[in-house]
Amino acid sequence: MSLENFRKETKDWLEANCPQGMRQPIKSEADICWGGRNWTFASEDQKVWLERMAERGWTLPTWPKEYGGGGLSKEEAFVLKEEMKAINARSPLDSFGIWMLGPALLKYGTHEQKLEFLPPIARGEIRWCQGYSEPGAGSDLVSLRTKGVLEGDHYTVNGQKVWTSYADKSDWIFALVRTEADAPKYNGISFLLIDMDQPGVTTKPIKLISGKSPFCETFFDDAKALVKNRVGEAGQGWEIAKYLLSHERAGIVSEAAFGGLNPVTAAHQSGEVDADGKMSDPILRGDVARLTIDGLAFDATMRRVKEEADHGEGVGARASLLKYMGTELNKRRNELNMSALGYDGLLWEGEKESDGEVARSWLRSRANSIEGGTSEINLNIVAKRVLNLPGA
Amino acid sequence: MSFVLNEDEQMLRDSARAFLAESAPVTALRALRDEKSPTGFSSELWSSFAEMGWSGVLVSEDHGGVDMGYAAAGLVLEEMGRTLASSPFLSTSVLAATAFNLAGTDAQKSKWLPRIAAGETVIAIALDERARHNPDHIETRAKKDGNGFVLSGKKRFVNEGAGADLLIVVARMDDDQIGLFMVDPKANGVSREDRRTVDSHVPADFTFDDVKLDGDAFLSGADDSDAAYRRLLDAGRACQAAESLGVAEQAFDDTIAYISEREQFGVPISSFQGLQHRAAHLLGELELARSLVRRALTTLDTQPSQAPLWCVAAKAKATQVSRLAAAEGIQMHGGVGMTDEYDIGLYYKRAQAAGEFLGDDAFNAGEVARMSGY
Ligand SMILES: Cc1cc2nc3c(=O)[nH]c(=O)nc-3n(C[C@H](O)[C@H](O)[C@H](O)COP(=O)(O)OP(=O)(O)OC[C@H]3O[C@@H](n4cnc5c(N)ncnc54)[C@H](O)[C@@H]3O)c2cc1C
């Protein structure tokens, strides 16, 4: 089918199938559909939208059809994205399965593993969380100590993970586990898929400065992980983890670049504008202008990198640079939102459900440069792998 | 619109890089400075730009040019920035050619564009009147006088002013619209004062004292002369930004080379995290500037009506990043960064001067805010 026909069909299909309630910008966390066994849909529209999109494989447009994807070419997927944007359609499904595990399974999984795990991700039936960080292993992830001992057809897993986002809401966890006790530390880690619906896995939420508890401590006490659910070889976990991290970084960046409140709108909301609609504080206006410039520059850079990737110049370690730049930018945007709102930005709890939203977003944004590798770690990576400066 | 260079563009960039490294390395700028060159550029180099086919980059084939567009002009300027090549390319081949393209009559185009393409003339744009770039503050007047005009006013820091054989003067007309006027710098009533600047260029101040101009001195081919002036400024900004980008890139490359070779505490200083993080951050800033410059240039070529915002954004970013790259470069060089022997100081100077022309980052950020409606 020609791209023009595809565009027309897509447009017609979206027009007929995207519920009105899903054609509005995302207003709060609850508007994002994460899926999973325990998911309660925020609305009937959200449910219908997921079902319809999943049936076409369009929750994951470029994945192969046999694994629940849409089998679209890059160009077609881009058209789909454009047409969705044109009617303000929300993403039907967002999940760690989509951003992180999926790409890793596509690359490293066996055919059987793909058949078993990918379609439920595409349909939003199973929700995944990421078990990497441990109390003693954050930036220095490779020193992780959660242990797996091979016993027949399974590993017995013991240890603790921390900062596991949404662990209490997830069904399965992809975890880094030290299975090869005698191997050098980079070669002793395996990438295990573990069903959390078992007595050996427990989670405990951690309360954050944003007032929310989106992440947990995760404990493994004689938890069972089937050997057939190990991705890659025993000891190949670190390689897979790094591959997955680059996708995670790309995900955080596109999230960071994704709209949300901007300081100009914020200034209008707080009334800090002149009669002619210009921001009344000239210095703040200047800071906002520099943010606008860097925002334009960042968007253009993302496009350039995508284009270069299509021409075969892999993104590679430059993902670290984009993650660093994008997340610092998002923090700046949030800070300027707060400045433009002034006292109004400080609101935390009140009658309105939306009270505190801006402050929560501002607080949440501080994590952007910590999660998925801190800014400092990403700068280390850029220095070493992009600039080829000597390692410490 | 494409970020990735096509084959022609790659060839252009490669040949520009090779040619300038050979014919206009940093030592050439040092020589111009040390000899106190009266114009601040080498006429020989300028002629060779024509031989390379660059002078006519914005001139149509009918008029003897190669008509490759702003993206191509930007590539040449970026390479010029890398070697600090001093040449009337921006003022003549970009700004003057754009002025004729946008506002020239057929007769004016037929007369001047072939000369630009052949590298036979040096044309300077006389624009600013104040210490900081301010395109609205134009007090120079071109009063109608019979069939011609009488020009009076003052212009400051006209690039290539010392070596120009034609000026294009920005002046206000009787209806307060901006017009562009061709003026012979040797004409009666024109006086010139050369100003040597920190980057070893030689711009000049001009005073016009009731200078009599023929009617055809006015570039009268545009429907809206004021709008043509704005578009000229935008094109200039994107192209000047391209040169600044080149300055930033080479300052960065020189710095990485230096820290990789210099040892302290028994190891290359490039192994220190304090320097690594600054270098990695700079690389990020360079990437942002590079994307904006390319975006501005290609938009000028393909969707000119969308270009203004990209042009001011690119100019702001390239100014900021080139100054940062050179300043960080000096710091990372340590003591030798302060010596005349090392090039990094020359980059610092050029970044400052190139940044000033057509508005620095503060000015252009203000334009971004204005265009964005806040
Ligand atoms: C919102 C959020 C969600 C997260 N979700 C998950 C998840 O789902 N799963 C998961 O496994 N983990 C998750 N994490 C954990 C995250 O990956 C870690 O917090 C992160 O890798 C940093 O580790 P740490 O917290 O132990 O900090 P540390 O490593 O102790 O770092 C503390 C400070 O020291 C700096 N530092 C450390 N090493 C160096 C160095 N070599 N050079 C320079 N500076 C250095 C760091 O940059 C940082 O500023 C999440 C974190 C956040 C904030």
C-alpha cells in the first residue's frame, strides 16, 4: 500500500475508532494507561481505545505481527504518529514492557520467549517492572549482589532491589541477578524474568518528595525463576542490561521533551503578564526565552539524531548525551514554571483535584537526572565513549 | 528539509575544509594582524573563493553563480569559522547577494550579481548605528531629492568597511520605511574611519554628509522594502551563526587535543573527571547549536516564511556556545591558554566579535520571546 493510501486509511480508522474522551491532552498521571492484571481503567473510553489499538497491533506499531505488533514500516509508523497527533489522540498504552523489556527481548530473546511474553505486553495484559538497583548498587550497578542459585529447572533467588518503579502494581519483574558466583563481576550476572505472583517476592512502597509512592523496595526470599525465563546466556545479563538502558534513556528523553505546562502559560495563569500579554518580569522573560531556544534546539537535535540513525550512524553512546541534555532541560522548564506561578505554584492541597499538580511535576522532574543513570554517570559515558577520553 | 548532508553538501564541506586548511589557516590571520593589513583580509584569498565557486553560492546560474542556497553558504562559513579565515564572503556573497536577490531591480541584479559571483567586488553592509546591534534604530536618512536621494547619517563598525568598493546602506526614507541604498565609499560627502577590532578584523565607521545619490542607487525591486530588510537580517543571522558554530567546533577540538596530550600528576589531564564533565557538557551544547544552525539554514532554503524564529534562535545559541567553548577552552588549557602562541585565545576573540554582529545571544533571545508572543 502506498504511504498516501496508508495515511488515508489510518485517518479514517482513527476517526471512526478513537473515542472522544481519548482525544484530549493528558492531564494527570491517571490518564496514562499502564495496563496489567490489576489495572483499573480510568474510563470506558480508555479501555475501548486500548482494545481497538491492540487488536491492530498499533500499541507497538513496528513490532512484528506474530508478536502482537503492527508490522508497520518506520515510515508508516511515523504517519500513524502524525495522524494520532492531528486528532490529539492519547497513547493507548505506556509501559516498561514497551520501552524497555520489549526491545531487549526482540534482540536477545528466543522465539518461544518472544511468543510468550511480547503479545501480553502489546495487549497491556501484563505489567513489568525493572529490578536493577540495589541498596549497595546504584550508579555502580555492576556490583549488585542479589543472588540466584541454579536448582534443576529454576534459579532460587535471594536479595533485595530498591527504587523499583511501580513494583507494587506490576505482575512480572525483569531483574539482574548474580548467578555465576565465581565469574568476574561483569560476567556473573543473568537477566531473569520473574513472576511476582509468588510468596518469595514482596514489595514495600517508598514515599517520595512528590507525596507519591511510585516505587518500592522489592525483596526476594527463595523466589523461583525458571531457567527457560532467562534471557540470553547465563552471565550475559550485563550486556543485555546496558542495551536496555539505552532504550530506557531514549524513553526518559522523549518523556522529558514531551510538552506539559510551559512558563508562558504559567505566567498567564498567575496573571504575571502585562495588558498586552507580555511576561511582566523582564529577567524571567529572558530566562524563558533561553529555555525556548534550548527547547527548539533539543527538538531539532532529536530529529537530527533520528535522521542520522536512519542513515546508519547509530545513536550509541550519544543516547547518554541526549538523556543528560533533555533531563536538565526538563528540570529547567519545571523551575521556570514554578517561578512564573509564584505563590500559586506553592499550592499543595486544597479543594481542587488539580491543586499541587505543578509542584508535583516540579518535584518529580528532579528525578529525571537520577533515574536511568544520573547526569554525572551519563557525562562519564559521553567522555569515555563519545570523546574517547581515558577511563578512570 | 534534511539534517543529514547530501552528497553535494558533503563534497562542498570537504573541499572547503581542505582548501581553507591550506590557504587560510590560523597563521594567515596572524599574518594579517602582524602586518597590520589595511583591510583585515587578503584579496588573493577572496579571488580564490571565486575560483572555488563559492562567491556565487547565492547567485543564480543566469547571473553566473552556482545557486546552492543558504545551507551551502553555511557550510563554507562553518569551515571559515574553524580556521578563523577572514574574508568578505559573509558581507558580499551572503548579505549583498541576498540584498540584491530580495530587493534589486532586474538591472541592478544583472549589473552586480555577476560581479559578486566572479569575486570582482567587495560589498559591505552599513547597518548599525549604536554600540549594540539594533535594527530598528536607523536614523540615517535618504531624502528624496528630484530623481535621486540625499543621504545623511552615521554607521558604525561596518564589516569589511575598510576594503569595500561598494556599500549597501540601510536608511530610512521619507515615509519612514527602511530602504537599501548603494553608495560608493569614495563619493563626495562620505568619510571613513577604520576601526581595528580585537579579532584582527578591520571594520569601519562611515559618516554620510548630504551624499547625493542617483535614483537607481535605491534597491527598489521589492514590493515591501521593510520586509526585505528583515529577511536580509534573518539570512545574515543564520549565516553568521554558522561561522560561530565553526569557531566553537574548532575551539572544542583544539581543547580536546590539548587535554589529551598535556600530563599532570603523571597522567593526561583529560583523565580528570572535572575536565571530562565540562568537555562532555560542551559537546552537548555544540550538538544543540549545530542542530539549530542547520535547521535555520535549510528552512531559509525551503520554507523562508518559517525561517525567522529559527534564524534568531540559531544566532542566539551559536553566539552563546561559541563564547562558552572558547572560554572553557582557555580554562582547560591552563596558563598556555593565555599566551598568544596558542590559538585558543584567537578563537575566544573571534567568538566575541562574530557574536556581536546582527545581535548577540541576549538580543536574539529577546527576538525569540517577541516572535513567540510573550
Ligand atoms: C524516579 C526514579 C525511578 C527509578 N526507577 C528504577 C527502577 O524502576 N528500577 C531500578 O532498578 N532502579 C530505578 N531507579 C534507581 C536509579 O537507577 C538509581 O537511583 C540511580 O542509578 C542512582 O543510584 P543511587 O540512587 O544509588 O545513587 P548513587 O549512585 O549513590 O549516586 C549519588 C550521587 O553520586 C554521584 N556519583 C556516583 N558515582 C559517580 C561517579 N562515578 N562519578 C561521578 N559522580 C558519581 C551520582 O551522580 C549522584 O549524584 C529509579 C530512580 C528514580 C529516582
